[in-house]
Amino acid sequence: MTPSVARSVTVTSEGVRSPAILKALCCPVCRDALTAMTPGSDAALPAGATPSEANTAQATALRCGSGHTFDVARQGYVNLRSGRKPRGTADTADMVAARAEFLAAGHYEPIADAVARQVADGWRDPATLPAERSDAVAMNSGRPERTGTSGAAGVQDEVETRSSDSAGVQGDVVLDVGAGTGYYLGHTLDKLAGRRDETDAGVIADASGRAGSHGVAMDVSAYALRRAAKAHPRIAAIGADVWDALPLRDGSVSAILDVFAPRNAAEFHRVLRPGGTLVVVTPSPGHLAELVDRFGMLSVDERKDERIEETLAESFILETRAELTHRMSLAAHDIGRLIRMGPSAHHIDTASLEETLDMIDAPLGVTAAVTVARYSARF
């Protein structure tokens, strides 16, 4: 790849300039560390720079030691895709706009609250993991033992290795895969910073043990990334395909959010640090039941949870799973946004949709039914 020329842009949030984010990211081409480029020169801002140093300059690009350079778009996101065409279908501008409007109305806030709560409840300090969980994880891992080690000792060796790999990462980083507009990630970061727990020593800390967790919003849609980059001051919006090697260092993230998105178990396991949490949200068979037949929307596979469990079982341990159901009162315009923002938008005729919506003269009661599951990684 030929290094590109960095150009001056304005990034209103800390985003990719955050030292925590820079230390978590890696070059998608050679897997080397990335540094932030300052405007008007080829000088790089070191990944270990303090936040105040980072804020003195707007990042124009990210560059690795081999010279691979990735421009920061004017809208604040960085494309770190490998160059191959995404395997899935990226959300269109209309889909993203509909999602932003629907989510801003608060209809899915109970889901966002549940995701944030699972992240906070599942957080563990990696320094205490070997002592507290090695025996239990070794008994339940189902993974081959490391050469020359066995049982809890082998697990502890791997935990220590992964902890060492991510030791340079400052603060907690939450990854949202298929993040869309960044709604769930921003909500989680706010909840982590706002929820206060009193420790045994009488010190007030946030739910993760640190203040100011950062987020990586990952998506293949440029339209989604533009919005995610502005969704929260501590979010970095990164273009990447979940089915490729993620542009993140081993053990670099404390939690992964997968809300209505594809799952790459092997890559999730690689980037999640010891003691980290994976939260997966999937639609239940009764999700939006009142609309499916009426509008010809895609239905949910009744074996979806079972298939997900099979996919994740080799790398993750299911810790908790709960069904979340709430009723929404949706006007015609809300229903239109809900249908246009999801995969059904690719299959529904726009004219037919508008005709059906015109016949709705009063809000409809619609059921939101999802499964929220929390996993820990097998080591």
C-alpha cells in the first residue's frame, strides 16, 4: 500500500486522537502499531501521548511504522478495512437516517439500558482473574491445554500472556461491532461513567473501576460511521469488516457489544482482554410480531439463540441470558423508520410501504422482544 498524503480535517471529539484508542488499534495491513499524524507535517503524535498533548492537534491520519497511512475523513472516522469488499451489505444513507431518528425517540432505550448494565456487571479486574477464576475456567473451557501446562496453571499462563500483550493500553476500551450510529456504545459509555460504586476502601469509582472509558464503533457503512463519530466525545469510529481480522491488538478491549450484528467468535476472543465481557443482543421470535405479516418484514429464526450458542461455545462461556420484552406505542412515522432502518428495508417495496402507512391513523402497540446474553472468554 502506498502511503497517502495527510490532509487537514477537523475532528470535534477526542476520537482516534485518544491514547487509549491509539494503543488498542493496529494496522490492518501489517498489524503494526498506529500513530496519529498532525496537520501540515509528517510528524506523528506518539501513541503514548497524554490526552492534553493529543488535543493540541487535530489528527489528519493514522500511520504505522511501515508507512501504511489511513486518512481521517472530514466527518471524523477512519477506514481501516483490509481493502476487500465487505461480505455483508452496508447500510444505506436512508437506513442510517431512519435508525438515528427512531433511536433518538427512545423506543429502544430499555435495550440500551440492559446492554450497559451487562457490561458494568460483567467487568472484572484482570489482575485478580487468575486467583479468582482460573480453576473454574479450566474446568469449563473445553479448549486444548497449552503445551507443557495443565489445568489452572495453563489457564493462568495464558491469562498472564494476554494481560502482558495489552499492558500498554491505557484505560478501558469498549468495542461495538456493527455499531451503526453509535447509539448503544454511547449509552454504555455514559452509564459506565455515571454509575458509581463504593469500594471497600471507601473510594468512589465508576463501574469499570476507571473513569472515562473509551469506545470503538466499528461498521462497514460510511454513512453510519459519520454519525458514530459524533455520537459521543470518547468514541472513535472505525471502518472495518467483522469477518476480516479486526484492526485491534490482542487483548486490547475490555468489553464487546454485538447488538443485532454478525459475530466473529475467533476475532472477538483474540481482541478481548482477560476478564472482559461479550454482550450479545438478538431479536426473539416475537420481536415486532404486530408488524411482520402486515408489512412483509423478515421473521426471526426460532433457532437463532441455539445457533448463536453453537457458534460461540468453543471460545466463550455463557454467563447469563435474559429475555427482554417491552411494549412501544408507535405512530405511522415511527413504524416507517423502524422498517426502513433494518434488513427488511432491502426487501420491501417503498410504494407499498407508504400506502400501508397511510392507512394508520392512530399509534399501534408493538412488541420489542430480544435476548440479552453475556459471555466471558475461555482461556
